[in-house]
Amino acid sequence: MVGVETSRTRLVQYKSEAGERRVAVVGADGETLLPLQGFSTVHELALRSLETGTGLEALVAATSREAALDYEAVLAAGRVLPPLDHPEPARFLITGTGLTHTGSATARNRMHMDTHGPDAIESDSMKIYRMGLDGGKPAEGEIGIQPEWFFKGVGTCVVPPGAPLDLPGFALAGAEEAEIVGLYIVDAAGQPRRIGFTLGNDFSDHITEGKNYLYLAHSKLRECSLGPELLLGELPQEVTGNVRIIRDGKVVWDESFLSGESHMSHSIGNLEHYHFRYPMFRRPGDLHAYFFGADAMSYASNMKTEANDEFEIVSPTFGKPLRNRMVAGTEEKLVTVTPL
């Protein structure tokens, strides 16, 4: 694949034609998958790495591979899975931080001005972004300024690459947020261990958030997607890419994005500290996916999404694109609670 960084180890989880779980290394050409012998999931690889004390990249390098598969054919068949999952989905926590990139801060500040007028005082969104610029990248061994934080859901809210993203009947809007996501496992001693990085679509409802910023928590409780590839090792300082909306086979919106620490107001280490400082997030055996924030969003360009629009997020750092179509969900019905 032209432009893809081929020197880094990237993994893909998928189902075989027989429906069995498998994990593979992406071939150097970016177009083949090399199944790993003896492992069916990334979770298993991570556990073996912890048990043996062997680094994950070294473990993968030492594992025998089977005959190459056509990567595009596996994608087209809908057999690619999210790059990480847990046998108990409730033990896979999906969270994140916004306002780490200029694009997201500008977009959310514009929502504030639309509500309160152009002469309104500086919004909390812009204030917290500036706080990150001033103190989000502390010196080694020091703690920086606290970022924003949100809860997205648990493992059941993650849909595979190529699968539809459900727009709930109660939603006021649905839009993509193209982000880099850190993936983690907590070891037996309660120490968070980073497995790697992947692309993510933090599918959200910006209209609900725009009504009142205290609705941010509600606006994030939507499905999301991760993948298709898991990048092992450190994240490059700069990650470039594009995010697109495709409607009826035509690109109707396309914008480039810049991410990686060199384009963020917080260091990744600072974001990780403020998430994992809470003991509840250091429970041994739990998995975490942490969204690092978006740089480019269609709603910031006043792009209105429609049912059946396809979101495409692509970066040379992460290989194949992450694609998901937004589908309209069923009408909301009253949920009632009954006593025991």
C-alpha cells in the first residue's frame, strides 16, 4: 500500500472462514495478513507477555506464522474485529479526553458562541485547552495540569471496522471524531501496561452537547469503532491522516488531521496519569481504550451528516482505513424500572 509505514509491527484480529478467532501480523506490503500460531486474540498475547516477561513486540517476532491471507478480502467479508477485546466486555473500559487539539477546542468554543453570542466570555472549553498548552506537557517525573475526561462505555459499545454505527432514535445528531486511541491492560500488581495504539472513531452527538455543555456526558454515550490495526511500540511524535464522509459513493467532506504529541496540548503520559491515578482503573486484568482527542471534525465545518453516510479515517501510521456507516436506529421508547 503506497504511503503506509511498513517498518512497524501491526496486528489485526479477525475471524477465519470457519468462524474461529485469530490474530495476525500485517505483512510488509500492507496487503497480507500472517496468522500467528498458538494465539487467537491480542488479549491472549498480552497475557502471555505478562506471564513470561517478554515484551509484546519480541513475543510476536518469536511466534511462528502461517500462510499469508489476502487482507482486503478479509475486510470485504466483514471478518475483521476490533483490535482488542475482553471475554467479559464489562471489563473493557472505553474513555477519553477532548480539547487536546486546536481543532476540537475551536469547534467547541464555536458551539459556546452560537449559544451565548460572539461577545460571551471565553468558554470553559477554550480555557481548559489553554491550560493544557500551559501545563499539559510536564517535565519528566512531574505531574502536569489536569485535562478534560469522559466515559464512553464498556466493550459492548465498540463495533468492528466495517460494521454500522447506530444513531439512536433519541440522538439529535451523529458525527465522527477521528482520534488515536491508546490500548492498555492492567497487570497482576495493578500496573497499567500499554499494549499499543489504534485509530478510533469517537462517534458523538455534538448538537446535544451544544445545548448545554453539561450534556457532554450524555453526548458521548454512543457506539464507537476501533481499528482495524493495532500498532505496537511507541507512537510517532507526528501522525498525519485524513477523515472523510462518503455519501452515495461520493466524498462529500474530506479534511486532513495532525495528531501525535507534537500536535497535542498534553503529553500522552500526562493523559495516562490522570486516567490511571484512580485505583478503580487499576484493577488487575481490566482492559482500557483511551481516546486522545480529535483535530478535525465535520461538524466544525457545518457539515450535516445523514443516515447511511460512511465515515473513513485513514493514516499511513495505521495502515488500512477505519470505515463505518452510520445507520438510523429505532424510535426511542420509554424505559421503565420495576421493583423486585
